[in-house]
Amino acid sequence: MNITVRQGEIQKTRTEAIVVNLFQGAKPGGATAAVDAELGGLIGRVVDSGDFTGEKNRTLLLYPDALAARRVLLVGLGRQEDFDLETARQAAGTAARRLQELGVEKAATVLHGAGAGGLEAEEAAQAVAEASILACYRFDEHRSSPEERKALRQLTVVEFDGGRLAAVRRGVRMGRWIAEGTCLARDLVNHPGNTATPSFLASRARALARRHEGLRCRVLDEGAMRKEGMGAILGVSAGSAEPAKLIILEHGLSPRRRGARRRKPLVFVGKGVTFDSGGISIKPGSGMADMKMDMSGAAAVIGAMEVVARAGLAHPVVGIVPATENLLDGKAYKPGDVLTTMAGKTIEIDNTDAEGRLILADALTYAQRYEPEGIVDLATLTGACVIALGSHASGLMANDDGLADRVEAAASATAERVWRLPLWPEYRRQIRSQVADMKNTGGREGGAITAAALLAEFAGDTPWVHLDIAGTAWTDRARAYVPRGGVGVGVRLLVELARRSRK
Ligand code: BES
Ligand code: MN
Ligand code: ZN
């Protein structure tokens, strides 16, 4: 979708459709009032009739003959006192999706809530661009004859106040970058396991580094991992014919110079299990196909790194993705096996389906090389987290309140809900092993937390936040700006966290 910004009056715009808005229980104001005046008070009469009340995410379509535009799409913003940035995103997403379904290819819109809603022009513009692109996302790379469906190709943001144009342009540009990074993550998640292999993720990461200046990509193959002693990821990968990869994307690292103080980076780590069969502890057949999404953490990290590079964020950021399949074979790792991690700690395998924490253990150890100011990992780690929180929030566990607060603040800004769970020492006892330093499961009780307790062993003293996105990475029900399938959850949050770390 191409998005442009123009100074002008929406009611005079010649296009297939214009989008304006309405607060619930209010008279048309701002640009909506200007459109209403051209229409001889039609919108006011509709509102007075009670047929359209401005309820959040409700739309009303009009076909006026008094305007240069063929259609007017009115989108409800809900009550003004409840309005926030997320309402603006949902309004823009709802409108864009409605227009695309109608077959509209070119439209114009106002910003939502930059007047009476109290938003800054720049954040309102970012919200409109971001949500419009996200709402119109489709994935049909695997159809032999993609249905001839029209796409909303051109959106013009019309801003009346010329003094705000520069801010609106900045917001639109950032919104586009963020949305495209999120769509990249969605693509990776939506790809089936037979295309999105560890090697595929590595080649996509390399392609990003070629495309974006300042982004560096390195990939460790299994030989290099063996030299590093990464027995955990290699153990998980042993049953697969597809080779595992450790993918590293670096941005903004200052060269190591004597005397010069090196700025400590943020490190993002994403679980990249491109298909999780459960291994020898095989999963039940029904629903197993969904486990192609078990690399959603990896997708979020790769998508976020693209945005970090495009936006040229000043704060150094490193993305690390341990990528492997979890399959069955004569060479596969087995329950009862003991793996030696890169950190030297040993893990007894109780269940080969608890593979995510194993590959993350080695990735977290590798992350320590960067002497990070903080590590944030994202992983579709446990069904237990889905039982605890459903699909409405990601689980957050941390060894550091300061970093946890920063992640919570970023999450609330992007409306990607997180909910903190405790990580008390008692949980660590559940993963005690008779034969090794720990075992890879802790029983049914507190399953999301005992998984995090294993990760904590490898985060060490580095401030670290773990996000369990098992319930939030995929959706079977479309929302305002989230179509069915891979959500791309975490991309916007990670970018927001990096942006807020610029000082
Ligand atoms: N990838 C799964 C977790 C998962 C479940 C992700 C549902 C998305 C939706 C993970 O590797 C797994 O299998 N976890 C096990 C751990 C158990 C064996 C301790 C689980 O949650 O059942
Ligand atoms: Mn598993
Ligand atoms: Zn898994």
C-alpha cells in the first residue's frame, strides 16, 4: 500500500472513497462537520435518527452526489473520554479493511483523534499508516492462481493544517516501516514448515542485511555451533534432516576501541522452531499443523531488526535467532538423554517436546558475548501460558524490575498486552534433576513459569525479560487490524522499546 500525505480539505478530495469519523454521542466535528456541511447535514440527520451512533469500530457507508468522492465511509470512535491511540489504530484498520473488501483501490482519510481526541499529529499519523497496512495484509504466496482480489493500493492522508504536515509525514513514514516489519514477520509465520526452514530464515535475514545499510548478518551453521559447544540446540536438531542455524543480526554496534566506552546493546532473542512435532515425545495429531508457527518469536525479532535498520535507530540492537526443527528420527534426542549446553550446564531431557527452552538456553548464553544492557526473548514456549492468559496477553517473566517496567511501558504503548507472572525461587525446585544440573520440564503446575525458570539459569546476572507468546502469536479470528493467521506480535513492541532507549 502506498501512503501519501497532502495538505487540503477532505470534503474536496476526488477519489473512490473518503474516510471521516464520529465520536459516540457527539455531533459531527472537525473534518466530519465540513463533509456534513457539503452534504447538507446528511450525517447530522443519520446521527439524529439513532441509526449510526459512532460506536467504536462501527462503519456507515454513504454514496453522496454532492462530493468529488464517490463514497464517504464514516467510522465510529466510541466515547471521547475512552479514546486513545489504540482506538485510532482500530478505526483506521476497520476502515481500510472495509474499503478493501468493497474493492476500493484508492482512498483518502483524515487522521483519527488528532483534534478532539487529543493525540499528537505525529502519533496519530503513525497509527493510521500502521493500522491501514496491517489491516489489508494478505498472504497468498502459496496459491497457484492467487484469486483476482483487489487491494487498497493508495491511501492519501489529507491534513488541513499545513503547519502539521512535516509531523504527519514523519508519523506516516514510521508507521509504514513498522507495519512492513510486522508484515514480514507475519509472512515468515504464515509460511508452511516445508518452505520456512531454518535455512530459509537465515537467507531472509541475510537478504535484509544486504538491503539495509548498517545491518549486519552472521549465521552459525552446525559445525560452528559444535565448536561453540552448543549441545542444547544441536540436541534438538539431531532428529532433523534440515540443518539448524544460529542467525545473528547486528545494528548500531560501535566498534570496540581501546579506551572508548562501548554502548551496551539491547539483545532480542527469538525462538525459531520452524516445525515442532514434539519429537520422540510426539504431539497428538490434531492441531499439530499449527506448530509451523513455533518460530513466531524468531519472526518478531527479524521483523523488528528490519525496522530498527530502516529507521536507523541510534541505540545498538542485536537480534539472535536459534532456528531448528523438532522431529523424530533414529538420530533424534530422547527422553532420559542429558545435553551439555554452551554454558557448560547440563540438562536432563524429560520430554523432547520442551525443546524451546533448550535452544533458547544456548542462544541466551551466546547473547552474553555482547555484554547487553538487557535481553528480551520472545518464544511460543508453553501451552500452560495459553491456559493461564488465553490469547489476550503474552506472559512476561523477568529477573529485573527495571527492564520489566520498560517492556510493560512499550507494550502498553503498542497495545500488545503483556501480563507479568512471578518467578520466585520455589519454581526452580520443580526442575531439579536426579542426574543433571536441571531437567527440561517442571510438571503441570506453573508450566509457563518453570520454563522461564530454566531460561533464567542462562540469563545469569544480565537484566532479562522473557515473553511467552504461545497464545498471542496466531489468531483464528480477525480483529480490527489483525487478519487471521500469524499476528506478527512483538515487532511493534520491540521497536517501541528500542526507540525509547535512544538516550
Ligand atoms: N511450541 C510448544 C508450545 C506451544 C503450545 C506453542 C501451543 C503454541 C501453542 C512447546 O514447544 C511445547 O511443546 N511445550 C510443551 C512443554 C511441555 C512438554 C513441558 C507444552 O506446553 O505442552
Ligand atoms: Mn514443543
Ligand atoms: Zn515448541
